Amino acid sequence: MRILKNSNFDFMSKKVLALGLSAIIVFSGLLSLFINGGPKLSMDFKGGTFVAVQYSEEINVNEVRNTLGNINIDGQSFDFSKEEVKHFGSKSAVSLRVPHIENSPANFSQKIVIHLFDSFPSKTPDDITNFILSKGVVSPKIGSELSGKAVMAIISALGLIMLYISVRFEFKFALGAIAALTHDVLITLGMFSLLSYEISLPIIAAFLTIVGYSLNDTIVIFDRIRENLKTNKEGYNETIQLSVNQSFRRTTFTSITTVIPL
């Protein structure tokens, strides 16, 4: 396969454009985070109630959402029509995520299940125990602990990366790698904020995956730059240009083969 084997793209002439575009995206994301008071956290971090139920036939999510517009539980009225309601594995199963509510009634999740069960009597099994797929509560305290651990996981990863690159290459290379990784994480976090997507535990794993694959490409290019600096008598920009082009084919196909299974 000879595709992109001898690429000779003029990357360095576009660096001002690339920096400007990155700056706009990062600034927009940070502004969105500031306006929204931080990222939109899921119930994994804020606490809340999760319910998943199984109907005997296909159910329309919008119909379920409409029934959640006015729920009366122990004399309190709740509107869950704007919460996350979606199919859960199949068209006949539905899940509901409700953020933490102060002074919520006892057996809150069970009473939501009963409401969903009574709302569609023709589509429910005879026994309510066969109707329940999952239900549970995440307390705000656990959510706070998860938030702290998630932040520490990312900070620890960045610290160990800086230590490794400083030993393997030079400290200035480590600073460049951390800047690149921070750039990638900020862009992703900013896009989540701009699009109002929630940050959950799987998303934290995705952030760490971004850090890992971004670092992988960075190390490869740094290695080429270091080797080319020994032999290339041209300027620093020309050496970087050569190194990026030499790594471009590998980076492209590695990224493609990673994205396909993901």
C-alpha cells in the first residue's frame, strides 16, 4: 500500500491558521464552560435515580415522556418529561435518569416504576417484578467522590507523562506534549459544553483514551524530530516539517484503524 508513502505537505506554512482555529475553538469552549458554570455532569457525579423497565411490546419513548410530565408521589408533583428518557437495549425497554432531588419521597425509584407500570397496562407483564430491569440511586456524596477521582486520574496521567518524556527526551519536549494533550482535552471538553452533552464515567474513560492516543502520536513525532536534528542541517521549522511528513502515513492509518473498531 503506497498511499501517502512519500507525503510532502507544507504543514508549517499553515501553523498560524491552525493556531488561530484552535484558539477560537478552545476559547469558545472555555467561554461556554464559564457561562454554564462548568461542564454538564451526569448523575454519575451529581447523584440521582436510575430506572429501567421492560414492556411486553415496543413502546414509544415520546409517549413515555408525556406520562412523566406530571407524576404525583406522596402528595408531591414532579415533572420528569425533560429528563433523559430513551430506549434501553431494545424498543420495548425504556430507561429514565433523574438528577438528585432534595427531600425526595421514600422508595422514590420504586414509585417511579409503579407509575410507568400503571401508565401502559396493556403493554406490561402480569408481574411487576418482571417489569423491572434495573433501578438504583447514586448519592451526591458518591458523585462528589467520583468527580475528585476522575480529576485526579487525568492530573496523575499528565504528571506521569511529563516525567516520562522529560527522561526519554528533554523537559522542553515534555512541556510541548502536555500543551498538546491539554489542547486536545480542552477542545473535547469545550465541544461537550457547547453541545450540552453530559460528562459521565464512560466519557472520562474516553478523555483518558484521547490522552493516550494523542500522546502516542506525539512521542512518535518527537522521536523523528530528535533523530532528524542530528542529521538535518536545515532550520528547526524544516526539521519539524520533515518529521511530521515522515510520520504522517503512520499517524493517519493508525487513527483510521483505531476509529473503525471504536
